[in-house]
Amino acid sequence: MRPTAIIPKIQRGTMDCGLVTLEMYTSLPYVQIAEVAKRVTPHAHNGLWVRELLRLAWALQVKLRRLPQPEQWEEHDCGILLVSFKAERKTMRHWLLWFEGVLINPADGLVWKPDAYLASRKLVGAFVEVE
């Protein structure tokens, strides 16, 4: 189900970056993803941990796997990244989409060069679709 085109989307709330990233990746409507999320991981609107995002992706028929070395994401053309950063004395985590060499941030809909975006964030995980 790898996308061939992406419509950048913006989060609806402060904690639904995972849902919106899956919306961009799958091209499915947000409402449909949110409905599946309610069944699979009831607290999805409070943020998704890795297992929850993977469980939701599988329920949407997207078979993602975690790359053992996050840096390997550059070898793929599309996938989902998890980053962490410091904000207001807390460590925050955030889901993003990468597509054909750029990162799409659901927090603001901006398209980033990876080096620029990752300069102030730590790459925690990279996830690609199983062949």
C-alpha cells in the first residue's frame, strides 16, 4: 500500500500525530482511521506508542516493521519515523512521514529536508512496510 503521492495533513489535536501520519501514508480518511483506532487502541487520541501504532497500522492492512538500525530509513523511499525532542522540561515523542527523501510533519504540514528537521531532534525509530 506504499503511497505514490502524499497530501500533507495537519494534526487535529496535540496528540494525534500518529493517526495523521497513518492518514497521510494510507490516504484513508481520518475518520476511518480514528474509528479503527477506537477498537484497536482506545486511547489513540492521547498519543500512540510504538506497539499501538504498529497494531493500528496492521488493522489498516499496512504491515510495518521496525528497522533494527533507525539510520537505515534513508535506504527506503517511504515510511514512518518516530523522533524525540525536549519541550517544556519534558521529552516529547512525535510521528512523521518520510516520502521520497523529505519529511512531512503533521504538526504543521510542513515538508522538511531531513538534515534540517533532525538537527534538533533524536531519531528514535524508523518503520517501513513489509515487502
